[in-house]
Amino acid sequence: MKPLLERIVAARYCVGCGLCAALAEPGAIEMAEAADGFLAPRRLRPGADPAGLRESCPGITLRQERPHRGAERIYGPFESLWAAHAADADLRHRASSGGCISALLAFLLDRRQIDGVLHLGRADGDPLRTVAGLSTTRADVLRRAGSRYAPGSLLAGWRELMESGRKIAVVGKPCDVAAVDRWLARHPEHRAQVVCAISFLCMGQPSQRATRRLVAALGVAEADVRDFRYRGEGWPGAATAVDAAGQPHAMSYEESWGRILCKDVNFRCKICPDGFGELADISCGDAWHVRAGRPDFAERPGRSLAFVRSARGRELFAAARAAGYLVAEPFPAEDLPAIQRSQVQRKIYAGVRLAALKLLGDRLLDFSGFCLLANLRQARFSDAIRNFWGTLRRRSAA
Ligand SMILES: Cc1cc2nc3c(=O)[nH]c(=O)nc-3n(C[C@H](O)[C@H](O)[C@H](O)COP(=O)(O)OP(=O)(O)OC[C@H]3O[C@@H](n4cnc5c(N)ncnc54)[C@H](O)[C@@H]3O)c2cc1C
């Protein structure tokens, strides 16, 4: 039988986080773009699987150990729910939604509660690439604000970062934060270094090929792109490529996500039971306004949705508000289905999708504590069948 690492990749369960490279001996594994445009581990020398891969890889193992009550079965355990935005108008404008995440990070750095923030941002000299970096100043945080709808390995350098002894905050997709959670379960000695883990609602990570398609649709040759953002500079803001002559070429968020990016999302994301970032201290999303029962994507000053999920999250959120970094008002949980419909649907039917894969012989996926069975009570029979067949079809096509 192939080693586990190769089986995870072959089954298309790899999320590209890079934790396997951190678990392995230094220099044994690197993350590289595969032919499908997603990042995957590549062995630099033959060897056994990294120690702890089975129970740590978030592509195959997800553990939610906290209990859920009522609506938390869909959204994950949370203490409070807010519509929030950065008090700093520039940050709010530049960020993806309301800049809630970046405002929290700026607060932590300004108050010297952390030495740095590990998060993703555009690569220096290549605005189409997404890479991990350690932000140590507010200017760094501002530079890395905004959503990157593309692969980026957050955790390949995680072991070195932990061994450096630095205190950090980490921002990542729900699967990135799940990987951090698993690492800390194996390395409790590093717990105090991770002051806060922040996530966002994630409907799935598009491939790098999707970014190339988006740039082509904007009418700019890749070599001519001088600057690029997926959204931001307003809410939701437009996907914008700036060409060699300094001309911006833009496409609305609805079109860039709905017509291009969401069409090429990682297979593993389609069966994800954790789109809401349940394992984070705070997870943020878009607090869209509702019009005729649907999210309204008309341009407005940004608003982040913020689930405060832990005592650490509560303290940080309250302190950032009290210090004037964040402006927040309670957000009614009853409005969530209207603004996060796809997320809610994916959570309800995650159990059906998983069952389809198990029927096809899957022995790798091990998701526990996400109420997959209980949520099926909300499923409609016809939609359950559709989700079941859809997963079988997608898997067979893979
Ligand atoms: C792939 C993807 C799917 C998403 N799906 C949804 C969804 O279904 N519903 C929803 O409401 N919101 C979704 N979002 C989140 C939304 O776009 C905003 O990121 C979120 O609302 C937080 O906004 P903010 O203004 O508070 O964050 P900002 O202040 O702009 O900060 C964003 C932070 O996220 C980090 N980041 C950006 N892209 C990535 C990435 N790909 N991987 C890891 N870290 C990253 C940045 O480094 C930065 O620290 C998604 C984002 C991404 C990248």
C-alpha cells in the first residue's frame, strides 16, 4: 500500500496547509503547485510518513470536542455573534469585509501581546501568488489584509516558528486552524505561544488556475500584472488587476466568485464539515445586509460577521472594542441562513456527502463532533439524493 501522505493526495483530501512539512524531518517535504493548480506536499527525499500525520492532517482528521446546543450544530459553538468593523476607516476600506480580523491583529501587535501574526498575503514581486508571512507591524497587517481566493501553505514553517519561542496570533482557513489545533494537542508546550487563532467562514479554496482564468477574463496578460486583489477597497469591492500602464481592470465580486473562482474549488472543500471555523477563538465572515431574503452585494462600508467562540476570543474582542479598535453591534443569529445559505446547506448535507464517499470505500476521512447525523434532520429527501449523487459523480470523475 502507498504511504499515507501519497494516499491523502491521491484521494484529493489534501488542503495544502503544509502541516505535513512541519511534522516531517526538516528538508524532507516541500509544498509545490500540482498540475491541478492546488498546493500539495512533495517529498525531497524518500522516507516514512511524518510522525503524527494520521491524527494531525486536517484534510482527513477533524475533531470538534466542544458540545453544541441548538443552532450551534450548524454554526459551531459560539458565545456571541456580532456585526463588526475596524474603527480605522482606511483599514475598514482596504480589508475584505469590515476589517474585523485586521483590527484585532493591529490591537494585539500595538499592545505587544504578540511578537507577530502568521498569515497569508500576496507574494512580494508576484501579486498573483499567495504566501505565508509573519507580520510584526500594523503596516504588515494592512499589507496582508483582504481575502486570497487561492492556495497558500500557511504552516510549512510552523515547526521553526514554534521552536523560535515567539508568541503569535495565527489567521487561517478553518482547516489551517484545525491543523494548529492538532499540533497543539501533540505539543502542549507550545500552547502559550499561540495567543489567538482567528479563522473566517470558508466556502472553499479555489485553485491557482482559477486565479489565472480570472486574470485572463480581466483582459490582462499575467506578465503585465503589477497589482492584483480579489476584493476589498470597499465592500465587497471588485477583483482588480492593475496592468503595466497602471490601468485597473475590474470585475464585480458576484461575477468573479460566482462565475470563475467557485467553479474550481478543491474537492476536499466540497465535503468540509467546518466551513464556519468552529475551532478558532474568533471566526469572521461577511455580515451581508439582506434584501428580499438574499444577501445584497451592493457596495457599502464593510461589515464583518464575528463569531466569538472561546474565553480567549471573548477577552480579545472586548479589549479591542474597549480600546477603540473595533466597532461592533450584536448580529441576530436568525439572519444567518439568509446571508450564509451555501454554508448552511453544505453543513446540513455534509453527512450525506461523507456517506457517499464511505460507500465508495473511503477509509481515510475521520470527522468527529460536527453533528453530521443530527443535522440530517433538516435535510430534504430530494436534496439529500442530489448531494449523494453529486458526490459520487465528482468522486468518479476524479
Ligand atoms: C477562500 C475563501 C472563502 C471564503 N468563504 C466565505 C464564505 O463562505 N462566507 C463568508 O462570509 N466569508 C467567506 N470568506 C471570508 C471573507 O472573504 C473575509 O475574509 C472575512 O469576512 C473576514 O473579513 P475581514 O475584513 O474581517 O478580514 P481582513 O481584515 O481583510 O483579514 C483577512 C485575513 O485573512 C487572511 N487570509 C486571506 N486569504 C486567506 C486564505 N486563502 N487562507 C488563509 N488566510 C487568508 C489574511 O492574511 C488576513 O489576515 C472567505 C474567504 C476566503 C479566502
